[in-house]
Amino acid sequence: MTAEYKVNGAVAVITLNNPPVNGLGHATRSAIVDGMKKALNDDAVKAVVITGAGKAFSGGADIKEFNSPKAMAEPTLHTVINVIENSTKPVVAAIHSVAMGGGLELALGCHYRVAAPGAQIALPEVKLGILPGAGGTQRLPRVLGLEMGLNMIVSGNPVPSEKLAKTALFNEMAEGDLMEAALAFANKVADVRPLPKVRDIKIDYPNYEGFLQFSRNTVKAMSGPFPAPLKCVEAVAAAVTMKFDDGIKFERELFVDLVQTTESKALRHAFFGERAASKVPDVPDDTPTRAIKSAAVIGAGTMGGGIAMNFANAGIPVKILEMKQEALEKGLGVIRKNYENTMKKGKLTPEKFEQRVGLITGTLSYEEIAQADIVIEAVFEDIGVKEQVFKKLDEVMKQGAILASNTSTLDVNKIAAFTKRPQDVIGLHFFSPANVMKLLEIVRGEKTGKDVLATALQLSKKIKKTGVVSGVCDGFIGNRMIEQYSRQAGFLLEEGCTPEQVDKAIEKFGFAMGPFRMGDLAGNDIGWYIRKRRYIEKPEVTYSKTADLLCEMGRFGQKTGAGWYDYKPGDRKAYPSQVVNDMIVKHSADLGIERRKISDQEIVERLVFALVNEGAYILEEGIAMRASDIDMVYLTGYGFPLFRGGPMFYADTVGLQNVVMSMEKYAKGRHGDAWKPAPLLAKLAAEGKTFN
Ligand code: T1G
């Protein structure tokens, strides 16, 4: 589908029609130019209106064509815009719903713009690691002014059209039918000459150098590893300092540079990865779903409270069940405190505060949650406890209720078997803090119904989570991989590293937090409990004993005031601990290991490639459906740096052959068995292929 052409009286109407958001793909661009030629060659046509069919005016360049020959094939977006801007007949953009990126740039090339209220107006390219590459950096500041134009381009955030009604961006706001208003406007201006062009507007901003320098400093300070925001400032500066055509050329140069950067490819990978994650091959988009009008959560602890907040934030009433009144009150109190803190920061209005708190109620009786459409248990991570809860849920919950477990590692098939309705059982693994972390691992049991899975995917969007489907295995996707990462972290301590050296190296790579600071935050006893189970279940898997020795010293982390690091009361800063470093050095001696100096590169490779190799096993076992799902798990749940695109994407950028070569090197060291390449990784590397 491309664009339709139809004449309405003396006005030609070109309607973009490239679902889902009228991406300006090559075919659509060609159809617009064809439509313009028809209109210019038809004497009966006095003006042109361009609009979009369906749910958008246009969502911009068709990012599915990026890095493909089509993206740069004539007519490029530049050519299309020039054809419109140089038209001898007035062209009016009729804007509704979404006008973003190249879609807004197309509208800026028109002589006039009529908008419906409520349309999202944005140049979001910076969020894809690029910048508006079809004149947006030169035209938007000309209609909005230097400051507002720059802010929109550097932030990439949408602004509702009605907020821009008084600017030169829109000539008219259509209160009623948009097309009627646009056609009337087109007829009104049909004979107006000269045709107004945005490019002819002069930006008037006294002391613009000072403003631009201030902008450069501010943007440089906040853009981290991403080059695009600062380039946006430079491009907008050209709108003030250069002639229009020179500015366009300069913008193009910056755009071409940015589109090739790994950072931009990583951001585009994440953009598509987020959307691909909700696609399940054997569960089509039109699979029936179950209505979720009410929810229940078992357990008012940290996880249960955070999970409940997700439902309240989405406007879904939720009842929390606890065993004891005191625990229930404590849990509800923590929730209220969380909302109060958010309100104090001005991120929640008092009305919203009352509404959300009002949506969360408590009970001590299973009977009172029986009518909930979904129940999520967040009780202690022990199969015996889960068994009791699910047997009880099977007894009391209404037919058709979804029974979900927040388990982080246990077998969802076993849990489903505790009930007579395994088709209604699913894993919904939230990440702490559950009301903040975006990731939701949706664990599909062998018997989970397709409608239950489809409902869970729909619910994850409703509660603003990134839902990633996982099969059943120990640790699902994220925790199974982090297990190998943690093993390597422990081995590195025995061979010569200190906790802070490992943390610093991986944080320099871009992780939000290294393994040891993370352990102290989450609680080292959690891993201790899981390892004890693993020592029995999988005695062949070796671990460093350092983490056990630490726990035997009672150093569970911040919650005990001491962990891998020392802490001072009321201060969350992690201080290197002589006690712990002495324990590690002594342990190396006990093992007869001669400690050595280990480079940051080895630390990063051993931690990250351990993730990649386990991810390859997870892929080939079908636990994860695609490599980008694994990347989304790590980008949204484990603090993997966004500019590196996730572990599997990062491995692709390193080159899988190089990953395998590094692993072969580490396989010669201690615990070399951990470096046996997953067959899929070895195969792709040998064939020179990539995961994504
Ligand atoms: N091109 C192609 N497909 C797109 C698309 C685009 N620009 N935007 C969205 N989609 C797909 C998306 O993958 C999904 O596909 C479906 O549309 C619904 O998306 C020269 C070069 C427009 C606000 O960055 O912000 O122009 O999964 O689930 O919540 O300067 O999509 O259904 O198969 O997000 O209603 C700049 C990015 C491009 C806009 C709609 N434009 N898109 O949100 O639906 S670069 C953007 C969005 C550019 C020029 C440069 C949102 C949306 P599927 P969705 P939504």
C-alpha cells in the first residue's frame, strides 16, 4: 500500500496509506511524487491536500527500511519534500493522530498545515540515535522559534498539536471534521501568491551564540555515550548560522554519520525488539483474550506490593491477600509510602494518589479474592509453599481466572500440576522493584492456554511492562544467564580481582551496577539459597566459594550493613572492605591459586560472553523465541547498557568468531568447562553469521 490520489472539486487529495503508521517507505514516497505530478498537470486542480489514512498522518521514515538500499533510493524524502515545496499550487497538510519524524518534515515542506487537536507532534529521531534528516532541524526552529524547536529535537518527545496551535507550525486547528476544514482552507488559499515557504522564514534570536553554547554544554553533560543529541544542537545551530540550503547539506552529513553508528543501530534494535517481543508465532494477534477487570496478589511483601501497584497504576482494582493482619498492614503501608514519595516529587497529583491508593485493598481471606480475573502469587520462593498456595487457589478461584506465579526460577509446569486447571496457569516474573522495572518475563508452561498467554501479553502492555515470553527452565531467560555471569565474577575474585575492580570494569562497560554492588543491594542470601539448591540438583556445576564464605560471615549486603562492601549507617555508598578482600586472598591461598593481575578487558569479556554463550543455549533450546527477546530482557531487567543493544546484539557487533576465540582462550584457564561454546554459537561463528 502506498498513497491514494483523488480529486475533490478543485482540490487534489493525496492520502498516505501504508499501515500501520504510514511509514514513508520507498513505495509511499514514489506515490506522493506521482500524485503531485498528476495535480500539477491537471488544470482543474487548484490546490493539494496531503493526509494519512488510519491511525497516523505519518510515523515518519519507514524504519523497517533503514540500512537497506530502499531507504536512500529516489525519490528520497528530501526529493519528495522539494517537489511539494516547489509546487506551483498550494499544498496543505491535514494532520491528525501522529505526525512524527519524516512525517512532520513532510508537513513542514507543505505551504500550509491544518491540524486536528490531540495529534502527537514530534521529531523523535534522537531516540533512534539519529537526527531529523529531511530538513526538520532547519524548518522546525523556523516555525516554533529556536528554543522550542531545539528542545523538541533534542528531547524527541511528542507535543500535543493543540499546544502548538498558536505557533507558525499550524495555520489552522480543525475543531470539527479535519478533511472538511483542510479542503475549505485549500480552496481559500488556492489563488494566494507567493506561496509561503517555511524555508524563507528568518529565525530571530538575539545572542543566539550564547544560547547555543549553553545548549551544547547542557546536552553534552546529559547525553552520556550517545552522540546524537549533541549533533542535534549542531544541526539546529546551522538553521541560525547558515543559509537554508547549506544548513540542509550540513544536516544531511550529520544524519549519514549518525545512521551508521553502533549506538543508533542498538537503539533501533531495541525499538524493534520491544515490539517483536509481543509476537508469538503460534498465538496470532487475533487470539481471544480474557477480560482483566480485577486482580489479586498473594503476599504483601516487597514483590507483592510492587506488583499490586502496577495494577493500580493501570486503573485495575487489586486485592492483596496476606496470612496475618500485621503483615498486611505493613505491606499496605509501604505501598502508601511509595505513592506519597512519588507525589512529593511532583510526579503524582493528589487526586491520582487517592485514586491509586483506593484501588488497592487487603484481605486475610482467600474467599474474598475468588472473583478476581487474575491472581498473582508472590510468596516465598519454595516449591512447597507454592504447592500450598496453588492448591488453595485451585479450590477457591472462579473458573476462567488466570493463576499466575511470580516465581523467579521454579518449574511452572510443576506449579501448574498442583491444580486441575494447568491451562490457566502462567508465570509472570516481575523484577524488583516490581512497580519500577520494565521487564516482565512471561513464562509459558507446557499446558498454558493460548488465550492465557495472549491475555498476559496484552496485560503487560496495559501495565507498561516489556513482556518477554520464556519457556520453562531453571531461571527462565534472565536469571539463567546471570547465573553464568555470577559464576565468572566469583572465579575472577579467586584468580586475582577484588569486588570493586570487577564492578568498576563492568560499570565502565556501561552496566548500571556491577555484580557485587548488585548482590549487596538485592541481598547475597538470595543467591546463597539458590546455590544450596543447585549444589544438590547439579553437583557438577562449580561455583566460587567466596560468595558462600561471605554469607557465612552474615554479610548479606546493605540489609545487614555489610556485604561485599562495607556500609555506614544511613549511607548507601559502598566502601571497599578489607575484611572481605582478606577473606578472598586467603581463599585463593587455600585453593593454591597464585593471584594475578587481570585486565578490565578480561573481566568484561568473561562476564558478558558468559551471558552470550548461555543466551545461545537458551535460543537453541527454544526457551527464548529470538535473540532480540534476550536483548530486551537484559536491556529492561538487568541494566545492560542500551547503547550496546543487549548481550546478543553486542556479540554481533564484536563478531561471533571473536567471541568464540576469546572463549577458547578462557577455556584453557580454571573452570574451563564453563566455556564450552553452545552449538548454535559455534555454528553461527563458523558461518560468519550473527544472532540478530
Ligand atoms: N516505520 C515503520 N514502522 C513503524 C514506525 C515507522 N516509523 N513506527 C512504528 N512502526 C510500527 C511498529 O514497529 C509496530 O509494528 C506498529 O507500527 C505500531 O507501533 C528522515 C529518518 C508512531 C507513536 O521514530 O513512536 O523519520 O509491531 O506499537 O503505540 O528524519 O510507533 O505492529 O508490526 O509503537 O500506536 C522517526 C517511531 C523515524 C516514530 C505509534 N519516527 N514510532 O505508536 O504503535 S526516523 C519514529 C513511534 C525518520 C527522518 C527520519 C510509535 C508511534 P507492528 P506501536 P503506537
